[in-house]
Amino acid sequence: MGWFADRSIAQKLSVGFGSIVLLTGVVITVGLVASGRATSSIDRTTEIQAPTSLAASSAQADLLRMIGDVRGYLALGDADYRRDYEVARASFEADLAELDRLASAADPNAPATVILIGRLADLRAAYTQWVAQPVALFDLHDDQLKREPALRILIEDATPRVQRVLVSLAAALQTQTEVPPSAADVAVLTDMADFQSSFLSMLAGLRGYVTTGRDIFKFEYTANATINDTAMARLMAIRDRLQPSQRDQLDAIRADRTEFLNLVPTMFTIVAGPNARADLASFRDHAVPVGDGMLATLTLLASEEQANLRADLGRGRSDLSNAQAQALIGGLGAFLLAVALAFVFRRAIAGPIVRLTRVSEAIREGDLGARATVESGDEIGTLAMTFNGMTARLEQTVGQLNDRNREQAEYIEQVGHVTSAAGAVEADMFEPGTLDGVEARDDALGQLARTFQRMAREVRAREERLRDQVHELRIEIDEARQAKKVAEITDTDFFRGLRSRAAELRRIVDDVDPGNDTNGIDR
């Protein structure tokens, strides 16, 4: 405090406010650093992490839409699925472009960015492999024979044999109708008709099963195949009774039918197996694994970005909490420093000023002996010393004024003595010793008193001599002569001079205000 007390007020204020400014600057700097970290985390979250997570989720949804639209078109053949696929594909590619942009905008040295770039590279490679497959699958689906192997076998391999069976059977029937009717020939014709109808029913059941895969059509085929086998057995039993051409036709029918029947197990196996639809099988075996891989990559990418998002949000919240805590601590420190500085300034500046004010109040009340305590070496201390010097000089001046007042009172009192003496002279009651005290003064009043005393004595001596002369002469004179004598006496130069001095003395006394006192002199 000693060092601080000797500093000037400007230096004290500079130290105090400088400390506050410094602490405020530190608080602001720390707050800016903390808020900068929080802002960086928030910016990274809003500009990179959140958009990346959203883009990954959007790409995942668009990929699921693409897979669903391809599956829907392959299963149902509805053209709306194909149009929806194109929309979903365009949206998915936009999502990939957005992910690439966000990856390029992120910090390339950040581990999360490196992982993101790797995931996107894998996703791009898988999409390149995937994107050509839907078009091929759509083309495959649009070609029914390519998409359904069993139907292709039925149409390309089985149908020619069926047609030959039906043609040969029709020719045999035609030949049989030309034979003169008999009971045996009618029975043959009936067997041929049974074979034809059961064969056609068997073919219809097979076609239905191959195209739909429904077991009811398979049952229909099996039942009619049994009937057809029986009908074929009856025809072979009467083969020898047939015309030579009919026998050749029956042999051809049996051969073509056998080849046809040999194709049926293959068709059944295909329809019952996983490859009944080539487009769906290709979709399942090739497109779905690639799509699942992309979905897995997107799922992993989305979960990683969500984890990064949560981490950045956590860091942002932590940085904001730290910034708030630091601002609170800094504000509390600034408050405590301000309180401490207020206390110090109160003691170092306000306290001396208050005490100096009390001293000035005491002096105003008339206590000229009051003095201010010099408490410091600053401007207030200098003011206290100056105030003390001024008070001392004021006390000295007041003392001198009081002395002057006393002297003036004494002077006026002695002037009153002179005035009284002049009146006494006029009343012929003057006593010479009356002005002895005034004669002792060494100023003009003393000189006047001495002159007046001398003249008064001379006048008295002359009057006494005159009375003695009048008494000795005992001259009786009349009033006129006495008046003339008095006039002669008063008209003398000496008496006129004495009267002139008395008038001058009276004028001097009149010039001095006999009502003045020491308070008037003070004013």
C-alpha cells in the first residue's frame, strides 16, 4: 500500500482500470478461444457431419427404393416400378455426389474424413457394379422365354413334339373315320379321342404349372398324364388292328410323346427350384448381394457419421459449458477485482478527500487551527499540504486583521478622547491630562493630541492671564466695550488659529466613523 499510496491519482486509476481491462481481455480471449472451439465443432456439425449423416441416410433410403422398384418390376411387370426406379437412381446418384462434396470439404487429415473417403470409394465401386444390372434385368424380364427357363423348354423343346403328336394323332383319326364303322372301329376311334383329350388336358395343366408354378396345375397334369398313359396303352394294344399308316403314325406319336414326357421332369425341377425365373434368380444371385453390400456400407457410414455427429455435439456442448464456466469465473474475478479496487480507491482517494472535506468544514466553522493529515504522495496529499499552508496563511492573516481591528478600535477610542477634549475646550472644562495617553502615540493622532494639548494649555494660560489682568485693572466697562474687547481678543490671529485647529480636529473626528467595531473592520 505504501508504494501505491505514493502514486499519482492518474497512475492509481491507470493501474486499477488497466487491471480491469487486462482481466476483461483475458476473459474475452479465453471466451473467444472456448467459443471458437465450440463454434468450430458446431460448424463442423452443421456443415459436414449432419449433412453427411443426412445424405448417407437419404442414399440408404434411395438404394432401398431402387432395390424394391427392381424387385417390384421383375415380380409384377408394372411399368410404374421402372419409372420409380429411374427417379430413385437419380436421387441416389445425387446423394453420392453430395457425399463426395462433403468429403472433399472436410479436413483431409482427420481420421473420420479418411474413413469417409474410403467408404465412399467402396460405395462407388459397388454402385458401378450394380448400376448396369437393373437394365439387364429389365430386358431379361421383358423377354418371357429368357426369364422363364421352364416355359422356354415347353415352347422351344416340348411344343414341336406336342405339335407332331397332335398332327399324327389327327391323321390317324382322319384315317379311322374313313374306315367303315364297326363296333371295334368305333372303340378304336373312342380310344384315340380319349388319348387326344387327355393329352391336351395334360398339356394345359403343364402349361399352367410352368407359367404360374401353382400346384393345382401340376395336379391337373399328373391326373391327365395317368389317363393319357392308359389311353396310350390301349392304343398300343390294338396297334395290329390299325392300318399301316396308322401304325406308323402311332409309333411316331409314341416316340414324340416319350420325348415330350422326358422333358417334363426337367420343367418340374426348374419350376420347383430357385431358378424358375431367370430374372429373379439373377436379381437374387447378383444384384441383391451387391445391393446388400452397398446397404451395409451405407449403414456403416451412416452409423459412423451419426457417432461423429454425437461426438461433435458432445464436444460442442462441452466447449460451450467450458466457455460459460470460464466467462462466469472471469466475470466473478472481474467483479472481485472491481470490489477490491473500489475498496482501495475508497481508502486511497475517497477517504482522504472525505477527511479533507471535514477539515474544511471545521475551518468554515471558525476552527483555523484544524489541519489536514497528509496521507499520501499523490495529488490529494499535495492538496492536503497546500490546504494546510493556505489555512496557516489564513490564520496568520486573520490574526493580523484582529490586531488591526484592535488597533483601529484603540485609535477610534483615542480619537474619541480628542473629540471629547475639543468639546471640553468649548465648554471650558478641558483638563490637560486628559490626552496624556493619546500623546504617547507616534502617529498623526498623537501629534494632533500633543499640538492640541499644547494649544489648549496656551489658551488656558492666556485666559488666566487675561482674567488676572481684568481682575487687577478692575475696569468696569459696559457691554459694548466688553464686546469690543472680546472681539478684539477673538479677532486675534492666535485665537483664529486656535479655532481653525479645533475645526480641523473636529473634521478629523467626523471623518472617522465612531460606530465601526472590529467586525466592521473584518468586513
